[in-house]
Amino acid sequence: MNCREHLRQYRIIGFFTSVKLTTFFLLLLFILTFWGTVAQVHNGLYLAQQRYFHSFFFLVMEFLPFPGGQAVMWGLFFNLVSVALLRLVYKWQNVGIIIIHFGLLLFLISGFITHRFAQESFLTLPEGRASNVSTAYHDWEISVWKETPPKFPLQITREVMAVNTKNFKTGQVVDLNELGFQLTVKEYRRNCNAYVGGAERSKIINASGIHRLKLMPLEKEPQKNTPGGVFDIETAKGENYEILLFGGESKTTIVKIGGVEYNMMLRLARYPLPFTLKLVDFMMEKHPGTDTARSFKSLVAIETKNVWRDKLISMNNPLRYKDYTLYQSSYAIDNMGYEFSTLAVVANVGRILPYISTFVTFGGLVIHFILMAFTAKKDVEPIFVEND
Amino acid sequence: MLGYSAFKKIIMKNFRRNRNLIGIGLSFLLLLTFVGCERTPQKRQYTEIIIESEPPLNLASNEDPYAFLRGRMPQDDIHQGLMPQDDIHASLNRQDMQNMGLDSELNKSVDRTPLTWKTPSGWLEKTGSGMRLATFVNADANNPIEATIVSLGGEAGGVSANVIRWMQQINLKVSDSFQVEDFIKRQPQLKTTSNLPAVFIDFTELQQDEKPGVASMMAAVIERENAQIFVKMTGSKQAVTANREIFKSLVQSIRVSE
């Protein structure tokens, strides 16, 4: 008795490798996909994704647990792996089915890689402006940079040291040795209101005159939360400064440490891009007689290795560069007529995996049908070993 | 009906038989729980570059180049229907709140009555876009300015609200004690060549202690029946001061083409 045969004796293995379980998971996946898609209408994309696809379980009507996308897909993954290890018959006659099986596994692996490693952000530019960083939707960071004179009259270049605020706790110390000081979190509010005034804490440094933060309950939609915090700065020479940073500020707080001016800001995290992107022209067509946009597109120039090239980004016509895909997302026109275009930026190392999975599965189907057509019925090998 | 003891017996039997497998499963779940947990704040270093193509680079050194994003979350499917941070309290964002209403009011009320004007010599007129009827730039690379003409129907938010909004655009702090009406009253009144009354607002008056390179503005509001014409000049304090009289001549040259 070999190892596969030995393991198949166990009832629990039989349960994990049953086709009924596969069907059950596929049915759940169908329900979740339908449910999650419909829910987007009322809850928006983010909340629907979190509830139906990124969760292990969620409560229906606040009391009934229902498996979420993660649980179902992990279950399906283990089911397919177990079948591949223990029940699939590896013979040439079954090569099509084996390829389809591994194609489906590749789909699940690519889903996992996208979920874990894909980074979504956006880039909003007015016409004529170029930038090399995109902005996070929900993650915040404390950005610190030295003030340096511009090299070119129309260009701002900042060497930014950024600290992600995701795991900030009171009393936490962040070493910024590169800048010659350390930052201690005195208080950090993930959602708060800011108040100006308050002479009792006048030693606090803040560019907007804010001296007090009031904790607010966290909103379900993370982009509605505005964080703020009070931080102690301590230099190697023992100098101490107390600063307050609030996510709603448009000015940076400047602290002079050892003769050097540091700009500090609590802002949505910036992600450096491997290129510089300039919005050359934003174009919009309206439905006749209305202010409703019928279509809008952005003519951009992308700079890589000191070479600029133009590209038109429109709906269903994104810009792709290495692991990055930039989609036309939205636009704005300010009260002085300046046009802004917003591009959704998705960085995904596993971008081509779904395509590979599709080709593998499709190839498996083709091979299987060809083999079926040319194999006499009496010669057909069983695809799976029956559970004992 | 399966009794409790029989149920327990089956569970224990299966547990003993499959304990290695259960152990592996639990270990894997434990591993999954901890995968990706970031316990310490993550530090990153990156170079941020922002390039403007047209003068003036209307950006103070400590100003966030993405400030325009605040209160203007992208209205894509993720953020659809979400209002900007709307309850930041006190005097901090009270003006922003007013401006948000003002923005939508302005966007709805573009006045398309044909206007004519005389482009000052040395200035270059560019085709208007969006709400702008015209955009002008000068040819002085050392003191670049940009001027715009926008015509809006109705009150367009009123002169006071616009003055406060413009002050914020050039980083002038609007304190609680600031009397905007008094400031407007102090400003010179003009008449255009077609005899329309205009108020000329010189923000450099509020920037006397500032450096010459700080972002500044001059503006004029020409009052018409049921419409307001807004003429704005932006640039450094030094540049707008140098172009004050030229800008004034542009304002005075504006006529309504009947």
C-alpha cells in the first residue's frame, strides 16, 4: 500500500477530496459573487469587497454566520490540492483534466497573490503637472523631508522619509536615525476632529494653529476617517519638541532641528512609481444638452529612462507599464476651470497570472476534448480514484 | 438520534486517528493568522517629484502639492457619494465648508455672455478652457504671472466669500478677527471703459511682511446686472506687484459685446 492509498483510507481525507465538497464551494462562490456584486450598489465597492470577498465569515442579519470569500477560496484550494495529491490519476489519457485541474489551482493562487500583494492607489493631476508618486486610498503616513532649494524653477524634488501610521500606539518610539532624531507617539487618533486655540498647550508646534484633537468614532468607510496625533521629537543632543499633526491640514509643520528645517505632514501614503507621469490634456464629451459626462479620457506623457512618450488613457484602455496598470477613474473641474484627471493605479506583481491560468485551463479543455474524440470508450481511464 | 456520548466517542476516535493531520491543519491556520502582521511602524524612503509645465509654480515651499485633493476625494466607484471631511470644526475648516458649497454654485452658474477685452502688450492670451473665458501669461521669465477671466451668473457666492477663498488659495490665514467687509471697503473702486463698476482687490496689502517670492494675487470683481465678472492675476508677490497697472488696464478694458 503506497502513501496515497494509505491516506485515502481516512474518512476525513475522503471528505476533503470529495467532488461534492468542490461543488459546494463552487455554489458558495457563485452566491458570494452575485451577492457581493448586488451589494456594491448600496454599500460601495470597498465595503462590499471587505464583507463578501475579503472576509472569512460575515453575519447575515447580524446573527447568522455565512462563509466569506476567503474561507470559500481557501476551502476550494485545499480541496483541489487534496484531490491532486490523492485522487487524480496521473496517466496520459487524463492529461487534459490534469492540466485543467492545475489551471484552476493557478487561478486561486493568482487571486491570493493579488489579494496579498497588489497595491491600489490613485494619481490626480491637473493639466500640465507631472508627478512620480501615487496616493493611497486609506493608508496614512508621517512624511518628513528637508527643505532644499529647487534645482529647476518648475520642479519640486523632495527626499521623503515616511513612517506608516498603521500600527501606531501610544508610547511607541520610531527611530529616524537617518534624520538625527526619534519620534515618540504621545497620542494617535485614527479619526478625530481638530480644534484651534487652547493656550494651555501652546508649546505644541502646528502649522495651522491646532492645539487639540478630539477622538471620534471610526467610520466604516476608512476614507472618511481623518487621523491626527501628538508626537515628541527628541534629538541626539537632547532637544525636545512637541508637534501636532492632523490629516486634514494642507500646510506642513516645519520644525527646525540642529539648524535644518524639516517639513512634517500627516498625509495619505504616497507610493513611488517607476516612472513620471504628466497629464498633457484631459478631454471630456458631454451628453448633448446636459452637464453629464458621456466619456472622458486623459492624454498623458510617461517618462522612463529620460524618454517621454504619449499615451491616451480612456475607459477600458488603461496604460500598462511593468507591474503597473493605470485606469481612467474620474475627473474634476475646479471653479477656475482647471481640469484634473484621476487615474486609478494598480501595482500587481501577479498581473499576468490570471491570463496564464486562463490559457492553461483553456489548453487543458482543448486537449481533453481532442483526447475524448480520439479515444475509444472502452479505453477510457477513470479520472479520479474512488474514495475508499 | 445520536446521543452526546456517542457523538463524543466518534469525535475522539476521529481525532485520535487524524491527530497528525489536524495538527498540521491547525499549525497552518496559525501561520496564516500571523502572515503579514506588521507589528512595528514601517519606514520608507522615496523621492517625490512634482513638475509644473507652466509658470507660475504657485506653490509655497511648505505647501502640500496635493492640497487640492483635500475635500475633493476622487469620485470614482470607491468614493462615490462620500463627502469630503466635513466636520473638522472650529475656524479650521469653516471656510472650506463654505467654499464647498461655493464650488458647486460656481460650477452651475457660468455666464456665457460674450465679452471683449484688450490683451495688454507683452502678455500672451491663451484660449479659455472650462469656466475660463481667457487665460493670460506674461513673457517675463523672472516674474511670471497668470491672469484669468471668468464670468458667473447671479451672486456667484458673493464678493466676501470669494475674497476668503482667494486668501486661502495664497495661504493667507483667515483669522476669526479678520473683517472681510472692512478689507473690501478699503480696496479701490474702478470703472471699466463701458462704465461697469468694479472692485479691485490687492492681496499684497495683507502680505507686507512676507518675502517677495511668496504666492500672491490681485483680483477684480466687475458687477453686471445678474452676473459677475471675476478677473484674477496670480504669481509671486513681486510679480503681481510689478504687473499691477497692466492688470488694472486689462480689467478696465473688459466690455460686454451686445
